[in-house]
Amino acid sequence: MSLYRRYFVPGGTFFFTVVTERRAPLFGDDRARRVLGSLMLRCFSKYPLDIIALVLLPDHLHTIWALPAGDSGYSLRWSWIKGQFTREWLRLGGREQPRWIAYS
């Protein structure tokens, strides 16, 4: 198991890299890009933040977010975006990637 350290700094600025399952090139598909953009806008209207930078590549994205003063809830935002993206992607006929099972 990986030992991740998460820093919850209210009003902090954070860099994220999010990779698709098995590095599937989902974001090479225009539908996936539109879904992601739409969901990010919806999420950030509910849970505001400033997007300092965002780079979208076929199998991952990089972004820098600045949260509002007193807010450290970046994980809430990512959870919402990822869950909604999966639901919408499957509704549009997209496929889930097989999951890796790691054995020690």
C-alpha cells in the first residue's frame, strides 16, 4: 500500500496530476473532453476555486487549484468530478477500464 501524505491547508494552492485507469487515452475523445469540462464548471459553481493552470493530455491531466480562504476541501471536488464523469461517460456509451488488482 502506498503511504500518501495529504496536506489540507485552508486557502492553499495545490498541484494535481490525475491519470486515467491503465492510462486509457480517454481524453483523446472529444465527448470525454466535453463531459469533463462541463462537470468541472458545474463542480466549481457549487464549490468555488481558482484554476491557476490546467493541461489536459489524452491519458492524464495536470492542474493547479487555489482554494478559497478557509477551504481545504479539494478531495470533495475530485470525488464529485470523478464520480460524475464515470456516470456520464457510461451513460454516453463509454466503457470502463478493467481494474488492476495488486497482490503482494
